[in-house]
Amino acid sequence: MDNYIHAALAFCDPKGTYSRHAAVVMASMFDNTKDKIFLHIIHDNTLSPYNREKLETTAENYGQRIEFINVESLLEGTSIDVSKLTIDGARGTLFRLLIPKLINEKKILYLDCDLIIDLDIADFWNEPLNGKTIGAVRDVWSLDYLEGTPVPWRYALAWEVMGIKQDSYFNAGVLVMDLDRIRSNYDFLKEVETFYDKYKKCITLADQDCLNYIFAGDVQFLDHRYNRIDLENFPIEGHGSIWHMAGGAKPWTLCSKSKVDELYWHFLSKTAYCTGQDDLIPLMVSILAESPFMHRHSSNCIKRLKKQLADNIFRSHIWTVPYLLSMKFFGSRTKNKDIKNEDH
């Protein structure tokens, strides 16, 4: 399979609507890439037969290869309790931690499902890692830090406790992963379990914090264009980036980001969910009607507000600060972690 570019998407879809966004990532990648792609979709039992067929058809329409990997049984066999690792229950984002165990290839691209691939993915695939285990782009906090803006104090404290430098925190939504090096140099799932056992009370972004901790000092930082979160700064030429609709800025929730939104709907029209341009407008209306920002007032409004309030309280991290301070002054990173950082 060395003649393929290997890429992986990982998600769960309890409402049956998220698979569409995975299809958009697929169409945007296939449409912009000349090489053959082998796409590995990591999922659980929430992927319906209907959505699986749509994803298969999207790949077939572009002549690309696809496989589905159901991780339900594997999750049951590990000590990682994925249901308790994120405040918002984003179970699917943690599936990427299983990639080295699930996919027997030398290298792979991991891609989130809220992306638009507006370049030839071969450019990203061929980026040299220079002996590092993963390739990634610095997240916005580290990018701002390099330009002179301090990292928010709570994040700075958490990173210090976890042994992550302020200029070296990467976004885990777009990664090149040298799977051979991971399997050779890391007892990966064991390190994942150790991380959550030690730091689950003070982490913010469960899988991203975990990957930053494990690969601290072992990252090749790549050009910003491979994971652009600054959606407002669309270049004049309009192409050559991977656009990451991180946070709440999603076209399907009315959070408009101009050109990036246009790309999303354009590539949705090229998936098996839309048989042509004539279907696009009805599909757009249907999708936007599902948004929590498009509704009549009801008792569900109160429920959503309560949930948002609870989420805001916990994401303000007031409960994690005492634990972080105790880790800073009384805890210590494992000897193996310190040795590994020195080696890198």
C-alpha cells in the first residue's frame, strides 16, 4: 500500500448528522489531490448504515479507497474511560489515540472532521519530519506567544505541570503521524492511560493535551497553512491551506466565516449527500434548521441554557486550579517522562 497516501478520520455520530461533515472533508481532499488516497474511518456503533453508504459512495465517486474500523470492542477492552474524559462528551475526538494500534501502516495523516482541505494533500504528506515522530502546527496560543502575547495564565500553568513549553503547544486536529516510530519508541496506549490517570483533573482538551504531553520535544512544527484557524484572514489568492473550523465557528450552525463557509457548501454539493447543485439549497435549509440557533422558543431553550451555563462554569477551570497548584508545588512528572524530554 506504499503507493497510497494514508489518511484517517475519527468520529462518533449519535445524532446521525456528523457524518456529512466527514464527507465534506473527504470531497475537499479528493477533489484537490491527484494521488491515490486510502482513507481509514475510525468509528463506533453510532455510524448508521445510511451514513456509511454515503461515505462509501463519496469515496467511490472519486475512485478512492476507504475502510471502516469499528472501535467499540476495543474501547471496552481498554482501561481508558473515554466517556469521562471530556466535559462535552466529544467521544469521537479521542479515537485518534487508538490509531497506532488500529492501522498497520508506516505513516498516516490524521484529520478532524471540521476541516476544508483547500490544497493538494500530497504537499502535507510529503513534509519532512526530520527525525521527529509527528508533524503538527502550533495552536493559536503558542502562535500568539511567539508574537509577544502571553499565554493565558491557566493554560500556562497546566502546560508547565505537564512539561509542555509555551511556544510548543500544537493543535491536534491535523497531524502527520510516523506510526513506525510511535510503535518503536512509545508504549503508546500505556502512556495515554498514565496521562489520564495523572492529569484528568486539570486538562482542558483531553486528547490534544494528551498528545502534547506524550510528544513534547518530539514534534516537527509545520507551516501555518496546514492548519489555519484564523478563518477571517482568507488570502487574496484564496487557496493553498487547510482550513480548520475549530470551536463554535461552523457553517452548519450559522457561524459564518465568509469564504470558508462557501467552500464548505461547495464541497458538500460534491458528496453523496447531494446529487447535484439543484439539491444544494434544500440540503442547506435542512441542515441549518438543525442548528440550535434556529428554533422556536420552548422548554428546550432553558435546558440548553442550563447545559451551557454548566459547561461555561467547568470550562472556566475554577475547579482545576487547586489541583494544578498542588501538582506544581508537590507533584512531579515521572522519571521516564523527564528522561524522554531530555532525549528529545
